[in-house]
Amino acid sequence: SGGTGGMVEPWPTCEAKPADVPEKTLHAIWLENPAAPEEVWVSGAYVTAVSKDGCSAGTACQIFVQEAPAFADLAAAAQRSLKIFASANTAVHFEGIAVGDRVDVQAHAWRYDVDGQNELLLQVNLQLPGCARKVGSGVPVPVTATLEDLTYQAYEYDLGPVFVKLDGVSGKPHLPAETFGLWTTGQPIEPGGDGIVSLSPFFVAGSAFSGLTAEKIHDFTSLTGVFGVFL
């Protein structure tokens, strides 16, 4: 008689928290700062951005979530948000998740140190199963920040991927799908160097800007987006 093959556990659906997965707030994950992947359940997080305006099967996907739809100020929002990073072969489990959704999340939290990166995040891949399920909705409201607030140190340790609004900044767009730098409106010259903050179209539909004129300086009354670092 032949032997029985190994049992393959079904992929999680986030219908309910598994008994063996601890529930954590995003802030608790920041405080614990796990150095290796630890499975967690996060209840009722609010989606502030989805790469390419929606996850699709076969393409790696990033979803930003935060603990509440709004915070009083930047200090109150600090360490209250994280990125979900789903691999190309698991992104199908996040299809349909959209900005404004309130979601339950199962994923593996850790400070992702691959290829010189240093980001606390929630990861999902074939070896680290996970999911997200819509359980409600809420309109995310950005907190006011300045260009000087948005540094590598702030992203990696102090703030995280906060949903922010910048007032009184300028930039010169290039190609519609190309990131471009920002500076405080009224500065005589465009800044340079490693500290420049840029505007990326990665999280808008088609991953491209619309309504901007190439090679023309635009003075924006305000810009709203999620603070991220892309190496």
C-alpha cells in the first residue's frame, strides 16, 4: 500500500483570525520591531494607497494601511502605519482591495533587510502566507507635513508610511510615468542632493500622472500622498 502525501494547508482568507496567530496593532509591531518574520493579525486597518491603483495577479503589490482614518497631527500619526508587500505570486489574494477600505490583515511582520533595505513592513509570499479582507470603510484624511519632515530616518524609524499633505511646494514634471523632485515654492533654484523629496505616480491609476505639463514648473497649493522610500 502506498503512503499518504503531506497535507497542504489552505491559503488564509481573513474570514476570521486563526487561533494561533497573535493580534497586534500597527503601533505594537513598531514597538516590537521584529528582526525576523512573525505572523500577525491586524484588525480594522484603513487603506491609504495601493500600487498601480489595485493589486492584480502576477504583479508584486504594495498596500499601505494605517490604524485610523485620521490623526490630529503628524506626531499622533507616527508609527501608526505600515506597508503590506505581497509578492507577484500572492498578489491575487489582495485583488479588489482599494483606498478607503477598512481591512483585516494576516501577514508576517519584520524589518525587511533584503538588498540593503531597512523597512518595517508586513510581508506576504508563498513561504509567508497572508491575506486582507474588507470589513468596512472610512475616508483617510492626510496630516500636514513639510518637506523637511520626510527623511529616511523618519520613514524607517520615526514616522513610517504616513498619509500626508504638503502645502506650498513646487516641481517640474517630466514624462507622465516619471518621478520628479519637489521643493518649497518660492525657492530660487531647484534643490539637489540625496535629501530631495520626490512625487511618484506609482500609486495612481496606470502609474502615470495626468493633467500636468511636461518640463513646466508647477506651484502646487497642496499635494496629498503616502510618504514612502524607494531605493
